[in-house]
Amino acid sequence: MIDLIHDYWLYFLVGRYPDGPLGGLALTVLLASLALVLSLPLGLLLGLARISPWCALRWPVACLIQLVRGVPLLLVIFWAYFFLPSLTGHESGQFGTMLAALVAFDAIYLAEIVRAGVQAVPKGQFEAARSLGLGYVSTMRAIILPQALRHMLPSLVNQFVSTIKETSLGYIIGLSEVSFIASQINGLVLTKPVQVYFLLGLTYFILCFSLSRAAFWLERRQARILKAAA
Amino acid sequence: MITFEKVSKYYGSHHALDSISGQVAKGEVLVVCGPSGSGKSTLIRTINRLESIASGRITVAGQDIHAPGLEVNAFRSQIGFVFQQFNLFPHLSVLDNCALAPQRLRGLSRQDAEQRGLDLLDRVGLAHKAKAMPAALSGGQQQRVAIARALAMRPPLMLFDEPTSALDPEMVGEVLQVMRDLAQDGMTMVCVTHEMGFAREVADRVWFMDHGKVLERATPGEFFSRPQHPRARQFLADIRSPWAAAG
């Protein structure tokens, strides 16, 4: 196993970079981070639209959520890869395709998390804000969302961990993320599939586990702040 | 200050408010009481449009509050509302709870809004808790902060929806004290409450409600010593000796 790490660690970490395109773990982390950063605001908007008092906003978003939720991510990726270029007329790279698919898919799931989070805030909070004279937008921004986000944190982490693992589906369209690279290494070495895929599994675990721990720390800190006596 | 004209409201087939008419004068303290489900909370919530009405008219300071084109947020900011469950914003400090709305809606600078908040917290005896978070306060303290928060908008009218019903008995007094001080300062108040001691001492008038109707309107003296309506007599008997009611 030490030999394996010794020989291939750089390839595993960055793929063929700098001679070729960036790949490996670096690409996985980049893809996952970008997907998180982009899907969160989109999911927030979709979620707020889903519960908005205006049905012209609510209905289309509800339909979209039902639709996307009803198909596997793999299919969304295929669509994005094969269907989008024929529609737009120009080839989108594997990275762009994967990112678009992840952002669209995750935003839909995040929208439902946002809805659950907002609806978990007691109705009295909304009434108290409105009876002070705050408008809908101010109420959402200053009163409801800060509380909702706290309710949402565990589910958000769940979704984010899921996103990290979903990047491995890039394998299917030949994106050289870490799973793809690992299978390349396995092909080169041939004799050590157990070790290669064990190391791959460990890598995903470390990524996801550290995110969970960071979120847990954040949750605890928030809880302490809320109880501060002075 | 407030006028009700034949106000009705339904929840499905349930007649929550049944053609209620009446007036509250400026500077007056009205206590609304009645058994649970009588419509008293619904009534007080219609005054700042937390509840819609099916028919009738409510005017506050001469303004028909269901008139089309009414700026409902500006209108609501002129009415303080105190809830049974306090509803402080748990993610904001006590002072921020009080300073948020004046800052956002009255265009006060942060400094001015905080100064106003501190003055009001001082008035309800909680200036020393300004930096605390609501979860660190007792129920009675939270309700006093909620009153200060409502007062921070300098409303000419305050509505109290069972402000002491969620409190442990030993904390009721501190909240009623604040309300009494407000009344003495000439605030127009409508209070839904079961605190008959408060009603007797502070109220100018008492409305007794049941089944969505105001069955009796009287001064506290008349209401407590000579209730006219049989339902009101029963209600007063029940709250005076709960054991008898249970049996």
C-alpha cells in the first residue's frame, strides 16, 4: 500500500496537472465546492419561491421540484451531456456539464430543505415581525431566515456530504475526478484493486467526515450564542 | 380610537365573530374577557389585521383598516401588539429586539435606536439585561422585553393578547405592573386577559364575550359586582372557584 501511495499520490491528488488538465482529488474538491457555493443561493431562492404567498411563483417551482426529484441524477447528467449541446449548438466540457447538473439537482433538494426550515420557525415569529410593521421581505431576511438556517443546518450538511459523493458520477462522462483517477490507477497497477479502492473510500470518508465535524462545531457554537446571558 | 361596525368572521362554519360593534376611546383601557374559544383573541387580532374579517368595518384613528390601498406595514407600525407567547426574536439580543424595527422602519441611526431601546428597557426594569439573549431570560422578563419592543415604535395604541397566560404565577405581577404604568401614562390599551384583579383596578371598561358576541359591556365595578348576563355570572363564578366548576 505504501508503494501504491508513493508511486501515485501526485496523480491521485491532481491528475495529469500541470502537463494536462486538473484532475483527481483537487478536481473533486473544486467541483464539490463550486456546486455547494452555487446551489445554495439558487436553492434558497427556489425554496422561498416554493413558499411565497404568490402562486405565480409557487406553482412552477413546485412542478419543477417534483419533476427533477423524480429522475435519477445520472439521467440529469446524461441529459446535460448529450442533450444540452444539441440544444445550444456548442459542446460543453465535462466539468461544466457536471457542475451544471449538480447545481440544478442540488438546488432542487436544497429548496425543500429551505421550505422545511422556514416552516419550522414558529408562526408567532412571523406575526411578531409583521405586527411591528416589517414587510414580507424584511421579515424573511432579518427574522425568519436566520432562524430557519439554524434549523436547516443538519439537513444542509447532509445534502453537502451527498454532493461530495455525487461528484463521483462524473466518472460516467469521463471527467477525471478522483474516482476516475482511482480506476485509472487500478488499471495501471492491475494487482491491487482492494488497496486502491480502499484508499479511494478513505479519501471520501475524510472529506465528508471533516465537513460533518465542522458543521457540528458550528451548531454547538450557535447554540452557545443563543443562550448567552450577557 | 377604534370603532367596530358589525364585524363578522367565520372559520369554516364556525362563527368566530358575530356582528360586533363598539368603540374604544383614546386613552381608554378596555379589558376583553370570556371563556376560551369565545372570539376575544380573534377580535383583538383583527385590530392590526393579523386576522382578516368577513364583513363589517374596523376603523383605527379614523382609518378604515381594510380600505384598499392602505399601507398595511405603516399602519401596523402604529399599533403595539403583545403576544401570549412573547415571540421575542431568539437570534437577537434583548436590545436588538427593541432596536430592530425603529432602525429599519423609522430611519433611526443604530445609536439612536439603541438609546431608545435602552430607555424603554429601563422603563420595564430590564436595562441590565440589554446584552442578554432572550433564552437567558425568565418568562416574565421576556414579556417585559416584548412590551418594550412594541413601545419602541412609539405606538399610540397597544394591544395585549393574554399577556400573562403563559407565565408562571410569580411572574404575572411584574408584567401587570408594567401594563398598569402604561395605562397611567394615558396609553390607549385593549387587553385580552383573565387577570380580573388587573381588570378591576386598571380597566375603564370590560367587555365580556362568548360565542363571537359581546354579551356584556360594563365598567369593572358593575361587571364584577353585578354581572347582568347569566353567561357572565357563570364565567365569573367559574374563575373565582375553579374547583366548583370542575365538579
